[in-house]
Amino acid sequence: MSYPELVKLVEQGVLTNVDPEFINAASIDITLGDAILMEEDCRDVFNHCPVLELAARQPMNTRRVDCTNGFKLLPGQFILAQSREVFNLPNDISAEYKLKSSMARIGINHCLAGWCDAGWNGSVLTLELMNVSRHHAIKLQAGDKIGQMVFFRHAPVPADRSYAARGRYNNDTTVKGMKA
């Protein structure tokens, strides 16, 4: 979708908490919210790490950190962060998150879980971020431009196949780890 269509999406409330200046030619800039889930070091006395089983949908051990006054992302550190923007995708629009190139150029990596299905609603976007630099910490702060969303219009998805009916992460108003 391009600028005129993106402006209409924001006006219609498909995406809320958007600064109009952040609507670009074919994307909308996304900013960091104020909460982060930081991975906890939960190795035992023998330095063994816990194993997460995908089939059991086990979330990693995390603790919530308020990043209103900033958060220092250390080299190699992984976090879950949230967007300030809230999504209310109708059944004929999907979206994809893309990291801003400026973030990649300082060593932030997004772990490629940025697809948002039609019908996903009432939720902030959870971002899986990692500092891949070897020698620099990166200060993140609520309100920082962290990425951009690209929106796609398509034929309406049947209601029973929509994310609104099948998704686990609808109405998440803060960052969340994996859900069972």
C-alpha cells in the first residue's frame, strides 16, 4: 500500500498511536513502547542452560524492564520489545515488519518474526531484537523509531480463518513471550 492508502488506514484506526509524520511513501515507521522482556540467565551451578521445548510451547525465562528512561542492549543480548502503535487489522489487510536500515547499521537485528495476519487486532507488535555487534552497547529508548510496517490489501479472509478467530496474540496491550 502507498501513502494515500496508509493515511486512510491511520484515519480509520487500523493503526493507532501513529505520528502522521511517520507515514512514508510505502510504509509507516514504528516506535518502541516502554516495556521490554529481558532474557534471564537461568543456568544452573554447572553452567547448564534450560532447554525449551517447541512442542510444549515453553516460553523463555524473562523479566519485565521499563525502558521509559532507556535500556542498554549489550552485545549478544536478546530482548522482546513492544511497539507504541496498536494494530487493528481488518480481514482484508496483512502487514509485515521491517527493521529500519539505521538500526541494522549499528548492530540491531530483528529475528524475522514480523508477519501480521489479517484479523490481528487490539495489540501492540512484539519485536524480537538482538545486539549483534561485538563491542558496542546500544541504548534503546521508548519512542525510538525501530522499524517500519508494510501493509498488503488482499481478498477478505473468511472469518473462521482470520487471526481474530485463530490467533493467540490478539488484544495483547503489552509485550508478551510465547503463549501456550
